[in-house]
Amino acid sequence: MPRLFVAVWPPDEVLELIAGLARPDVEGLRWTTRQQWHVTLRFFGSVDFEDAAAALRSVAASATAAELGPETGRFGKRVLHVPVSGLEGVAKAVVRATKKVGKPPEPRPFKGHLTLARARDRRRGVDLRPLVGTPIAAGWPVNEVCLVESHLSPKGANYEVVEAVSLQ
């Protein structure tokens, strides 16, 4: 069964802005690539494609605007990210429409973000503090959500959009 999640993809001009951020060589830190830059709304795990696609097609949410920034941040010692706001309503609608598909939805509140880098060692982490606080800001219209298949490899995940669903 495919490993699937629901995401929003920034447009090329936002991806260019993100690509302009410094990516220093830090031992133990793996930088994500342009092809991996997205905002996850809901992770399913390994599920039947048709079940996930049918549930996603039933999402009732309006088009919205996403706001990237205003600066880089971190989640603990392992994840460097850029916050993304404006997608809370869409994420809630996705969870509501897909709650019976795959892994149970996360019990914690949605925190929109785009992951820039991850520490390789789950136990120790990396000192991300010097990388936090870099200014970056952009906005873009969000008119669709995507069902994405994740293909895992030793070099990181590769993502393939397998279905796009327009927002009302």
C-alpha cells in the first residue's frame, strides 16, 4: 500500500525565496530539497489509495491564502522550519473529511510549517539556535490540496503528487 499524506505546495516564486536561504554545512544536519518543500496538512501512513482519494475529494473548505514566515524557527533540537499560517481552516476540513482513513489524526493543534532541515540523530539533535531567526516572508493563494505519495530512500523522501483537489 502507498504511504500517503495531504499537503499544500508553495508556488515557484516562494520556492525560489526559500532556496535563497543559507544552508551551512552543519554536522548531523540533513537539509531538505526544493522537491520536498511543502506544508503537510494530514499524514495517513500506508493506506489504500482509493480510500484516501475518495475521502479527500469530500473536503469542504474554501480557498485561502498561506503566509510564510516571518522567520525561521525550530521544533526541539531536531527540526529547522519556516512557519506557515493561514491553513488552519483547510487543515481542519481535511482532518474532518479523512478522519477514518489511515493513522488517526494528530491530537495536537495544527502548526503549519515547511521543514528546512532535520537532525540525523534522533537522540542528540543539533544546535539549531544559530539557524533560527533568519527573516523570510511570503504569501500565496491556496486553491487546492494534494494527495502525495512518499517514497522513502536512504537520501531522504521523494514525493509524488497523485491527486489534486480544488478548494471551493
